[in-house]
Amino acid sequence: MSKDLSREERLAAQLRANLKRRKAQKKAMASDEASRPDADSDHASPGLSNRAGEG
């Protein structure tokens, strides 16, 4: 039983770390976008693909 609990604690810690990292990345991307006054709306998210035309 304690083995399961430690596994749950470990997974919860990984989830918290992942959430923290993703929030930091989102904040960094937002500040980067705000610092570029000539950013086009078409190129606002270069890391994301446009999947509307796929499929």
C-alpha cells in the first residue's frame, strides 16, 4: 500500500513540475510576443501548426 502511495506522490510531483514549467513557458512566450511591436497576427504562434486544413 505504501508503494502505491509513493507512486502517487511521485506522479503528483511530476504533474506539479510539468504545470509549473508550462506556465513559465506560456508567460515567457507572452512577454516575447509583447516585446515585438511588428509581430503579424499570422505569425503570432510559430510553434503551433494550423490543423484546420489537415484531415
